Amino acid sequence: MAVNCEECVWYDYDDELEAYVCEADLDEDEMERFLRGGTRNCPFYRPGDDYRTARRQ
């Protein structure tokens, strides 16, 4: 299963960098694996459903 970062809750626009970045809170080992591409699919992917919170209210 391929992961589309654009649909992930951690994928957000950074005004300082003027680019989209992954905002997942990774420790040093996780970041190294992520940057080296050591995982086939992103283990931190969470669908960014904007309406999920509204449904709970």
C-alpha cells in the first residue's frame, strides 16, 4: 500500500520554508530510517480527515 503524503495529517505547509513538510514527531532513529528510505511504507501515516473532529461534536 503506497502512502500519499498529501493526505496525511502530519503533512503541513511551513511558512518559513515556503514548502510542505512532514511534521511527525520522530526520534533520531526513526528520522534516520525515514530519510534513508528504510521503510517501504511510512509507519507514521495517519489520514488527515478534516471532518473527523466535527463528527465527534
